[in-house]
Amino acid sequence: MIEDLNKIFFTPGDVVTIKHDIENKPQMLVKGKESKTIRDKDEKGSHFMGIRCFWFTSEHLYQEQVFSTKDLVHVDYK
């Protein structure tokens, strides 16, 4: 986890969860950031979409999803 003033960054391998108070929310591992390449007439840019995370369900099924950074918090094991 890297913090820059009030910004929180997520790096691959970080353990995160959804910050909203919902039942059965999983602990997930950050796989990486997700971007989409947008091509304009003369320019080629990248648009940040979110953080790709993965986890396993209680039935041991692999799940993967892209989340907004606003919806994630780091899990603190201390």
C-alpha cells in the first residue's frame, strides 16, 4: 500500500475488501489496474477504469471483477 497525502494507491498483491457495509463481502487480492486505450484522430490515450481484484467464494470458485478505487479499502492484519 502506498499513500501520497490523501490518495491511496493499490498495488498487486494487496489484500482489500469492499468498504460498504454489506453481508458476505469477500477479502480479495489486487491483480492490477485496469485501463482502456482510447484512440483519437491523432492521439492515443489511456483511460483508467479501476482495480481488478480476484477472490474465491465459499464454494472455492474463482471470481474476478474490476472495482472503483472509491469502493475499496485495504485489509489491515495488525
